[in-house]
Amino acid sequence: MFYRRALFYWQFTAAILLPVWVVIGQGLFGGTDGWDLVLYIVLGLILGFAMFVVAGITMVRPQVRRTRSVSAQDALVFTLWHVAIIAYGFYSQPLVATAIVILATVAFWSALWQLFTAARARVRDAFSMPDLVTETGQVDAGHYDAQSPGRGQVIVVDIDEQDEPRR
């Protein structure tokens, strides 16, 4: 849980630091000339934007905001993605660059799918509230207490048996 919480705070910092690391690392270890460095700066901006988008989609999920930690699936994908980016700062191999692109795509779609799944569950819970109306459309005579889950509000319906049902 500690690692997942650390990734929660790290993901926005990583969107700035890791692209900068790629530019600095390629300048130090890559033996690149000036035009390659310009290309790494442009690609670093694109990488940083992609990381901000994935972090934003992750932060939208209520479970992530409430627990202040990413899911286990997010932790795995983010770790692999960030390790590949750090490795690319040392070694400019096409295989590592391909891994970064694939892992960025996986991180984006994973975050989007988890957001969709969480939203679907919340909508399903909202529409599955207990229904007090019977199949005939009338409320049976009696006393009903319904408590809203998690909110503590109480709905009380008292119906006198002498009252005429409204039509």
C-alpha cells in the first residue's frame, strides 16, 4: 500500500522529471549531436504530455482520490513504464523506445478502462436503490424506513389506511 500511495504522489512529478531525464541522459550518455538533442526535447514534451494525461485520468477515479493511492494494476503499469523511461536516458536503443510507446498506450487504455468500470459501478449503484412502489404503481399502506447507503439520511413514508389512493 505504501508503494501505491507513493506512486499516487509521484505520477505528476514524474511527468516533469522523467522527460527532462531523457533529454539530460541522452546529452550525457547518448553521444548525440545538436539536432538529435532538439528531437529529444520535442519527444520529451510529447512524453510529458502523455504522462500528464494518464495521471489526470487516474486521478479522476473516486477510489484513487479517496484512498490517495493508485490501483495495483496502475502500480504495475506505471512502474514498468517509468523504468523503461529511466533506461532510455542511459541507452538509446530502439527496443527501449518501442517499449516506452507500448507501455504508454497500455497505461492510457488501462487508466481509461478503470475509469469506465468505476463510473459504470457508480451508475449501477445509483439506479439500484430500493424501490418503494409496487408493481401496481401504488405504495402499500404501512410505515417505511429507507436509509440511503453511506449518507445517513432517512426517508420515512407514513400512509394512513383511511386515505384514498391518488390516481
